Amino acid sequence: MNFATVARIEQGRFAAPGPDKLARIAEVLGIELADIYAMADYAVPDDLPSFQPYLRHKYRDMPDEAVDDLNKAFDRIVRKHGYDPAGPRAGEDEAP
């Protein structure tokens, strides 16, 4: 991405910068991607990803077998402590 594109985004002349451009800007500036999406008026999800997509994104180079092992361990631990591996339903984890 060049400086002209960044300048147009800053000046509001680039109406809808693509998620890829915003991701690169966030990375260079050390800003959370969700924060930069919010500043650009993109929809930002309120919830976190489930465990498996998180692992695949966070540890892209991890072998599939290791990801499967982690998923099995996570499911076992969650069930042991009486939780649903899918996580809480909408609103269940919110403070009263």
C-alpha cells in the first residue's frame, strides 16, 4: 500500500477501504484490527471466535494433528468442568 492510499483514507476520500488494506494498516501501526474496523465503521462482532477457528488463525503453521489434539483436550477440559464446548449462548456470559 502506498502513502497516497493512506492519505486518501485519512482524509475520508477513500469511502470504503477493503478489509485487507485495513488489516495492513493495523499491523503497521500496532492497532487491534477490531479497533481499526470500528474506526472505519465496519461491523465488528461482539463475540470471540470459537476455539478451532481461533487456533487455525493464531497458529497457521501448526500441523493439523496438533490442532486436533488441542481441540480434543479443550473439549475434555470443558466437559470436565461442566461447560458446553460450543460456549455460552448469546447473552449467557453477560454480566447482570
